[in-house]
Amino acid sequence: MQKKFIISVNGPVVESRGDGDFAMHDMVYVGEHKIIGEVIKLDKEIATIQVYEETSGLRIGEEVIGTEAPLSITLGPGIIGNVFDGIERPLKALQEASGNFLEKGNNIDAIDRNSVWHFIPKIDVGSKVNLNTILGEVKETEVINNRIMNPFNINGEVTYIADEGDYKAEDIIAKVKCDSKEYEITMIQKWPVRIQRPYKERLTANIPLITGQRVIDTLFPIAKGGTAMIPGGFGTGKTMLQHQIAKWSDSDIIVYIGCGERGNEMTEVLEDFPKLIDPKTNRPLMERTILIANTSNMPVAARETSIYTGITIAEYYRDMGYNVAIMADSTSRWAEALREISGRLEEMPAEEGYPSYLPSRLSQVYGRAGLVKGFNDAIGSVSMIGAVSPQGSDFSEPVTQNTKRFVHVFWGLDKELAYSRHYPAVNWKISYSDYVDRLQDWYEKNINEKFPKDRIEIVKLLQEENELQEIAKVVGQDVLSDTKKLILETCRAIRLGFLQQSAVNENDTYVPLEKQYKMMSTILNLYTLSLKLVEKGVPLSRIKGIGLFDEYIKLKFNVRNDQLYKFEEFFEKISKELKAVNEEYNDHLGT
């Protein structure tokens, strides 16, 4: 057992000295309460440790005991549906053990060792196994099967596999002979949080992560295995948008990380999520969700680790062949934890006091997302969606700018849109997605071959509207021609009827891609037919007087997701009404 003694305590940073041979990123137990810490700096015989709990009461001279292993988390059945802190301690079990005020050093296992799981073997004695070979399955929840995988360091021949039946997580369910040594395998495995789980092959992310949010799926899509950021100031709806994606996206599993958020916001998540019903299964959403709660008043070191904990859990289920989406809210608070620890270590600060290694840490985090094929040939993905909270909505601050370097989707939230009650408040003028081109084939084959073309037309109209609004500010809108005014009217309908979406309306909170395409093609048809009349000389006021644009805006509330035929009926109405206007205009010219 390696041992040192405390010589200095500075907030969450503890220095220790002694003969113990510690290694970088080793997990240690600090003080008489055995508080968990991690070695983050070595200088001769002095080891600097970041501690994951409150350090008040620690004294000079108390022992620091090394575990001779990196900071790792426990993986196995029983994780889904649970709520953990930043180092994977189950909060409900902590509360039961120590009440509402948590005691120091209360290191409870992430997995209940007394729970019984019904194991179904998937291989036979004599089978060859390697990294992540699926040995069997247990039903973790009603919607998720936990595929028990062979540990990464054991390659060999199965000499024993348990019969189908009920077992505890620590029971031996297989034995594997490797290099003349026989290893006993249980349902539990450990993995260091800062080390990426290996895979056989990284695949091209060319399948969209469907969220049901039109401004995302149509204009700025994210692929399964992709990375996205949601920057926005206070009150712009970052958390609400992440909640919508968590509830409605076609991911198999959601990992929601509340990283340094205010306690009342996290309380809202903890109260709301267990009540939500998964629209795909009509089962509780928590049956495919893991929550990691690390609020702003909890130790900053645990906040810094919470994202790595969430990603490691996501990679574990990815290796089983699941599509996992991570909601990190917010990476700005995570970066602030880095800054605080760096300051206590007296490291040279970079821009706005953040450590110089901020970009490399962001790269490590977002680099662990991806669509991959595992060594067991299962294809799974980890999609990473991180909220960023720039102070004063200043998108030029370091966290926002450095995050943009490592993500492929930018959903910039706008406070003016939010304050005008336009949700999601994604500003289409500054947002972008690098996945548009690689997802084009999927949209053409699975939705409609015209989908990419119509998307381009919508974007083009919105860009023209932006230019016309700048001109109108100078010379006034009245001097614009009717063709230009038609663009403004069409874009008003696009903004209110397509981009704006209600989270509380059952017909609008989630919209499948087929309906999104119908909505998009309908407004473009209305614009095209109206443009022909305007170019012919029909006053725009006459066309607007029919009320078709206002009726289009209401379609999102009036047409259910299973009533797509109503778009055909509305298109017939458009054709009939505009044809009547055309005939009326021709009669007028004839007189």
C-alpha cells in the first residue's frame, strides 16, 4: 500500500509528501474519512491531488493512501434509470445512507450488488472471445437489454458459461482461459474515465439524429455520432432545447450531465424526467436515461470529472451497439472548474484566466464522440451535444470560440428571439451544420429526393430576407417592389409556421421528417405560385388578402403527425384560390 501525508490544503487541491510511489491520475483516499481524490501533478516526492469532496476539516499530517489504479467507474446492469454525482456515486443510495446532508467519504457502489438479474447466455463453452465479445444478456429495463461483454484484457477460450437463470452482478457468469490462466468474469467491469474505450473502426457519420425539431432536422442537422454545441446567454432556452432533444430524439439511450448548473435547474430535471413518458415506448423515459447531477455548489473537481464519467458510461453502451446521446449542460461550468483548479495550482493563465490547455481538453471530450464498429462487430454511436453559457451572450469568449473548433454543428441561440417567445431560439443567420452534405443521400432515399433542394431554397429565402431587412431599415419597406415584399411575407410564414415550434402543443412538440418535408414544400409552392402572379402584375395585397400565408402558419397546430393528407388538401386550396385571383386579374385586364 502506497502512502503519503498531507502537507498543504488549498480548497479542492491537496499536496502530500512521503515515500509512497504515486502515478499521474492515480485514485487516492485522502484523510481519515478516505475522501476520493486524483493525482494531477507530481514534483519529486510531492504529489498534488484534486479532491472530489469538501476539504473542510482536513489536517496537516493526515494520510493519503494510493490505490495504484487510475480513477475508474463501475459499469454493469443497474446504471440506467439511476442518478449519480460527478464520480458515479448514486445519489439516492447516498441519501439513504446519510440523510439529506451527505457525509464525507461515503463511497457507495454505483451498482446495487444485491439486485438479481435474469442472465441469458449467448455463447457456448469452447467459443473464442476477445475484447467486448457479448457473453450474454440481462434485461436492465423494459426497453434496454444490457449485453454483458468480455473485459478488454482477456482474450481466450470460454471454459464455463452460466446457465440461464437469476444471478447477482458479482456472481461468476463465465470463465475464460487466457495464456494458461483461467479468469472469472462477472457482470461488472471497471474503466478509467479519462481513457477512451477502444473500438475496431470509426465509421462515417451519415445517418441523422432525428430530434423532431424542425430548425434542427431540416436546416442544421446533426448525425448520429456527431458533435454539436448550443451557445446562448441566460434565458435563451439551452436547457429546454436539450430537454426536447433528450425526450424526442431517436437515440436508444440518453446520458444527461448537469455540470455545474444551478441547483434549482437540476432539481427541475430530477423532478421532471422521472415523470416523462417516452413517446417511442409509452414507458417512463428514465428507462433509457442516466442522469449525472453535479450542481454549482458541489466540489469543482467532481464537476471537472463529471463529463468524463458521462462519456465513459455512454461508450459502454455504445460498445453494445446502442446509439447514445450525451447532453452536457453546461461545458462553460466545466471549463470554469478547470480554471479554478488551474489557478490553485498557480499555472500560467491564458485568455480570461482559463488554462492554456483548455483547447486540448475540449478536443479530448468531443473527440470521444463518433459512430464506430466495435470488436464484437456491433455498430453504435455516441453523439455529444454540449451547452455553452457565454457571459452576456458574448460568443467571442474563449470557451465558445475553442468549442467551435471541435464541433460540427453550431446552434446559436439568440436572446432577442427568446425574449420574443420564438422557441427554439436558434438564430438561423449564425448557425451552421457540417453534416448537411453527408446526410443528403439519406434524406433523398428515406424522405424525398427533393428534400435537399427544398432545404436550399428555404435557406436562400431566409438569407434574402436578412438582406431586405437591412435595406428596409435605411429606405423603408414601402419602397420595396412587390416581389421583394413577397419574400418578406413568405419568410414571415417560414419563421412563424416552420422555424418556431411549441413544446406544449401535442401536434407541434415533435414533428417527423415526412411532415417537416410537407411543411417545407407547401410554403415553397405557395411562394412560387404567388410569385408568378406578382410578376404578372397582380398586387401582393390582393394575394395576402386571401389569408393563405396566415393559414399556413396555423397548420403546425391543426395538422396531426398522422394527417399528412391535409397538406395535399391545402395545396389544392392554394391552387384554387390563386387560380381565381389570376382569372379575376385577366378579366380586369380585358375590361
